[in-house]
Amino acid sequence: MIQRIDAGPRMSEASIHNGVVYLAGQVPETDGADIETQTREVLEAIDALLAQAGSDKSRILRAQIFLADIADFAGMNRAWDAWVVAGNAPSRATVEARLARPEWKVEIVVTAAV
């Protein structure tokens, strides 16, 4: 069985199957904010979706981080390091990528155990 969270016509915000939750890419709410603010907003969205799925950030298996400008790597890491659970940091990749909206500086995708 597959459970979908916030399913829309194009995508679901999350899908759960076999005890694993797969989140869609989460993006910031505040256009044009600095990288730390945008990263914190994305991480808050991830927290909320994981809670809906019956999971939390300590159960993240993998994170994929997309930065519009790799020069924002240090600022994103400051927000990430303050958020991630000590001793439970997931496998992670960070790349520079053109995001769907030029106002976004970061998009994060996570996969977690339920």
C-alpha cells in the first residue's frame, strides 16, 4: 500500500511505502530572503511533513540539497548544522542547480524511515 500526503494533480508532498517516507523537494516561503532564512524555512517544512508521516528528522536516511549558488554553501550549512540531530546526520549530497524560481536559493529533498 502507498499512502500519499497532500496529493495534488501533479505531485504529492510526500509518499509512504514499506516504512519509508519520500518527500518532494521543499522550497522556501520567503522569496529573496538570505540563505540561512530560506534554509530554516525549508527545514521547518520538512519537520512538518515528517510529523504528518509519523517520522522526524532523527530518522532521515538521505538528504539531497540543491543550491542556486554554491557560494551559499556555508550559510546553508549554518542553518543545517543547527537543525540536524547530533549523532543522526543523514547521508547527504549538495549540488548547485538552477531552481524552478529565481527567488529560491535552496531546495531540499529527504527520505526517512517511518
